[in-house]
Amino acid sequence: MEQDHSRLYGSLTLVAVAVVLVVAGTRFLNRDVEFCRRTFESLVAGKPSVQGNIAWDRLTAMGTDVGETYRQLPNMKERAEYQAAFIQKFAEGFKKVQGKTSHLTKWRVKQRGKGETIVAAEHWPSQHLLLFRVSHRGGLRLESIAWE
């Protein structure tokens, strides 16, 4: 009888540990999804505060290697101006095509790799995926935005 109780408690302990690991893993992945959603919403709203969420030296956006241009700028003043201009132009472009953040649905982790996560959001009118690559090096930083 005592052995049955020990087995039962052991099994319950394993189940509890498994549940904790699943919940913790889900929160970790959801962190990346929420980071992308907040960063994208801030970008299209033209909020300068989004600057710190972006890996400027590695950024690609809609097929353009923004990071290459950024790395060639000679000083921090010009880099800061470039960041502000990029955010402003990104927001203006989004408004010009009458984009709506509400058209992006089904946000999810598409792929998880070493040091990065690919987050996908479905653009419901077109059924295309908008992909976000997030680096985990030194904190979360957006490295790429592209259509699939």
C-alpha cells in the first residue's frame, strides 16, 4: 500500500513538473509573439520609442537591407536621424496603403532556432504571412520584416 502511494506521488510530481515546463515554454514563445506585435504596432504608429527594439545594423525590411545603409553611416548622430526617418517613413507608407494592424491575425511562432525566433502573422485579406525574425542576442531585437 505504501509503495502504491509512493508511485502515485511520483507520478503526480512528474505531471506537475511537465505542466510547469509547458506553461513556462508557452510564456517564452508568447513573449516573442507579443514583442513582435508591440514592435510592429509601434512602427506603424511612428513611435520613436520603438528604436530600442530594432537591431538596426542587421535589419531587413520588405526586401531592403536597412542594416547595410545604417552601418555605413559615419556617426551616432546620423544613425539616430536615420532611425527616426525610417520609423516615420515606415508609418507613412503603412498609412498610404491603408494598412491596418487589425488585418494581421493568428500571430504565432513559426520557427524557433538557435538565438532567434520567426514569428508569423496572417494578413487576412490576402492570406499572406508577414514574418518577423527576432534575435535573442543581448535581449529581444527585431531583425527582419518580410512577406512570405
